[in-house]
Amino acid sequence: MKVHFNGITEGQPVPEKFAFGVYAEEGHMSFGPNRNPEVSWEDVPEGTRSFAVVMYDSDVPSVADDVNQEGKTVSKDLPRVDFFHWLLVDIPASSRLVPEGEDSDGVSPKGKPPGKGPIGIRGVNNFTQFLAGNPDMAGTYGGYDGPCPPWNDELVHHYHYEVFALDVESLGLDGEFDGEAVRNAMEGHVLASERVTATYTLNPALR
């Protein structure tokens, strides 16, 4: 299977048009265009009955105490965890494209609804937990929301964009399912998968 994320290049920075947060001199960051990238695929294995698209950041601090705090830094030695940014499942077997901006075009305060989207079914990304304490932003974040790493992190973050060809028409997920639920449901059903890994930082010392 060949997969192409338009504008996302292996080992290169994620373009700002796909980011939830962009660098700003005042206040360290501001909201970005937050568009989902176009993703297309071909040379699909025989027996494919649906597709899933997953994007996650593997470099999120496991402890958030110092995140985005003035006068502090997030140490590069801190253990890191996965943070899911995009979960799209039950994409029909006939599909070969998710257009740019189809699943997200701009930051939606309090989030986009999970469930049936323009293409496939949206899971819940980890902005749901990250923004839970912010009264202006707290909500359930479905579908795509792009990179927004801590502006004081010593580590450049890595974003993994993946497409999976699956041997089932549906993963049987509904409600507010998360990234771990998607990974568990896909187990034993992946016929092929492809990944592109790009980077992003809001730390001016690393840009």
C-alpha cells in the first residue's frame, strides 16, 4: 500500500496550516489554521474492507506540571507518552482520499463532535483531557486537531501519520472512543499500514 500525506514530509516540520497552535512572540503561541492534511492511498491489499487514519505525538510529557509555565522548561529527559491527534475509522473500502480541511478547518473551542463525520467515524483525541481545565476550551474533541506542543519543551516532538487497511468493514467502535480503543480494535485485522513521521516545536530555541 502506498500512502501520501500531502504537505507532510518524512523527517521535516509539519506545515503551520496543519497546526492547532503556531508560534507567536506575544504569549508564546496563538491558534493555527488547524486543517487536516490531505491523505490518499493506493495499491490496496486484496480483502480490504475499510481503512483507518491515526495521527499521534509520541513525545508528550508524562507529567504536565511545568508545561507552558513561565520561567520553567520541560526537561527532554522526562518520560514521554502518546497523545492522539486524529482518529478516523470505518472509512469505506471504496475510499482513496480524505481531502484537506474535510475533517477540520480551524480551531473549534470545546471541540468537534465525535461520531459520524464527513468521511468515516471520528474518535476522541487527547485535547479532550489536555484542555479539560480551561473553561473557555473544555469539551469533547472529535476528529482532527493538529500539533500544539508545549512552548517550553526542550524536545522537538514527532508526529506519526498512519493509514491502516483492515479486513473488517467496521471496528465496532461508537461513542467517545479513544486511541487505545482504536489500537485494540485493529489488533489482528491490519492487512497493511504505512506511516510518515514529521516534527513540530513551538520552542523558539529549537525552531
